[in-house]
Amino acid sequence: MAQVSIHWFRRDLRLTDNTALHHAARASEQVIPVYILSTWKRRHDWTGPSRQAFLCGNLASLAKNLETINSRLILRAGAADEELEKLILETGATALYANRDPDPFGKAMEASVAAMCQKHEVELLSFKDVTLHGPEEVLNGEGKPYRVFTPYFRNWFSQEKATPLPTVKSLGPAAAKLKSLPLPTLQHWSLPPCTASTPPPGERAARERMKDFIFSGKVAAYADMRNTPSGRHSSCLSPDLRYGLIGIRELYQRCQKAAQGAKATVKASVETYLKELAWREFYMAVLHHWPEVLEMEFNPEFRSVPWDGKEQHYEAWKEGRTGFPIVDAGMRQLLATGWMHNRVRMIVSMFLTKDLHVHWRLGESWFMQQLVDGEIASNNGGWQWSAGTGADAAPYFRIQNPWTQTKRYDPEGEYIKQWVPELKDVPPEKFFQPSDAPLATGYPLPIVDHGQERERTLKRFKMAKGR
């Protein structure tokens, strides 16, 4: 048994069903839990005040949970390899435990940490924890990664899933004398205050959200209600999965239990939700096998499509003042809560790329700066899907019409009126087609003609495909 080991918390801020922490606790007399804070300041292309505020709350909750088992969270700031090296030298730790990161940036740091551990003859034990199946586990008959979701899902769904691990009850004596930074606030990154109403942080709150989704009937009705943006019909667990406040194995198992013995419609609904979990892992696999998707279009045919949207249109889109009510509602929900309904995410991202001709990477970055659940792989995959350039992309000629999408998914205008209050007295049928007159005082006319912009997009993609 290792006398002292370190558990490096990353995207696993919980004590239940935590793979690396579980193994560290079983193999060690003392486990030192550590989180390494980043040190960038003021602005970041891939995060912002909402997500960092949620992180701060999650770390505070984790610290309290560790105290309940007589342990102590050690906080350091800087490059992870350098800070972990200092901690190893301070503690004489002989093993380092960590759960693997699915993103290229995290993987690069893992390589540096591995080299550092080898230098100091410290055993590095890393584990799959973020996903049910890693990118090398779901391959086609030729041993190659899937480029299309449906066959990926069939393979993914057929594979045996690991069972959840128990809650860690002890990590040995707390490292009382080790130096630790105070719990962070947004001032650590020189960020402005968070103005979004983010969800309650921490493992306990996340578990309550998971139980509510499973036991309140939401998962049983998911197939029928998931595209309805008004109300609360989706799981809303994406922020919790992003920071590992719940384990993916436990979530999967609970969903499967909800389907056992249920009628066929409930089983189908649960499988519809499980497909969403598979989409998350599909996009992580795409990013693993084709990391260039962060810089260019996944589909090479469309790397020559011109993106020449106007700056003022991009700003109007960000602020929710395009004159397209369903688009504006989604963008205002994003600003107000750090979250957006998935159907609306598709509508607003396709509108930016297909109607406004703004490059998908600008939208991708804006979402990452605003979303509490900002997940690099899923966000990139979703944006490239909407732009018609990605893996398993919607055909480029399938361009969603914001007016007809509104009629289909928000026929009473409940979602629009919640987030665009100046339209609260407008009859909902007014949201189904463009108007020549303002819908309300101070609300803008549509900034583009959807039909005209659709034709422009079709010509551009056809031209690129012809090349």
C-alpha cells in the first residue's frame, strides 16, 4: 500500500462514483486531494464569468465534502505539472491518481505530468471517468473511428457499461500543514461579477437534479417533450456532467433502472435520452481522432465556404435583438442563465451561420464564454453540425426556418414571452412569419430576409462542393 498519494481533481469534483479517487483511497494510507487553478486573467476565449462562478461554487462544496471525511482540499495555481511536482516534493508522495481529460489541452498537460512523474519515479495512475466508453473503444469493423453517429450509437449502446463506484468515506489524515490557496472567487481571474442565474453548485445539488429528472417523470416523457423550450423538460444535467458533479456510470444506471419493467413508450423515451449521452461521447471521440476540428471544418469539402457576415449582425445576435423572436429569446436566455435549451441552440447557431453568414468559430467561442455547461467537444460538434460542416452534419441544404421552428416548438409563444418580455402582449401567431411593422415598441424588425439568405447559403455550399 502506498503510504502517501495525491489525487488530482480535474473534471471530477465529487466523492461518489469517482474512479481515480476510489482507487487512490483503496491503495493509500493518506490521499492528498488537490485542485490546480488556472492563472489566465481578464478574458478567455473558452470560458467566462458564468462558468468560472459555477466552478468556484463547486470547489467550495467539494472542500466542505472533504472536510466531512476529515480530509482537506489543497488549492494551488499555475501550470499543473509544475504545481504537482512541488506537491510531490513537499509530501514525498509515491503515486499520483487522476481521471483523464478528453480535450486536447488536458491531454497535452497529462503528457507533461507523466514525464514529471517518471523523472521523480512517482507512479502515475490515470483512469477513464468522464465517459462510459473511450474513443478507442467504439470503432467500426475495420478498427477505425466512426464519422457518423447512428452506427456509432448502435455499437456504443451494445457494449457493456461499467457499474458505479461507491462514495469515498475516508482519505486518511488531513494534510493540515500543507500550504493551500484560499477558495477562489472571480477576482482570481480578474473577471467581472457573474450576472447569470447559474444553478446551485456542488455534488449534493447535482444529485438532486439527477433524481428529479429520473423520478419526476421527465425522463419518461423525454422523447415527447425534449424539443419544447418552455418549461423544464430536459435533464439540465449538462453543467453537472461538465464538472463531474455526478458520475456518468450512475446516471446511465439510474436511467436503465427507470426503464426496467416500464411500458414501451417509457423505454423508448429513456433510450432517446441515452442517445444524448452517446452524442456527447461521439463528439469527444471525433475531437480525439480529428483534433483539427477546433481549427477547421471537419468536412474538407466545405473549407472554402466564405464567411462574410457583418459585425453589426453578429453583435445583434449576441445581444438578442435580431428581430427573430425565437432567436432573440434563446440568446437572452443564454445571457440570463448561462444555459440554453438544445433545440434553441440549433436554431440560433444555424441562424448565425446560414442566415447571417458569420463563421461558426465566432459562435462557438461566444457559446463557450457564456455557457455554464461549456464542453469543448460537444460545443464544437454542435456548431459544425448546424453550420453543415461537421461529422454527421445535417445536409448543407437543410436550413432551419426560424419562423416555422417557432410555430412547431413554441406555438403559444411561452418561451419567447418569457425571455423577450417586450413581446408579452403580442399574439403568438405573429411569431410565425416576418412582419413589416415592429411587433412591439423598441423591438427591431428582422435584420435579414430568411428566404434570401437561405438561397445565398445554398449557392455558397454548392460552389464549395463543386470545387
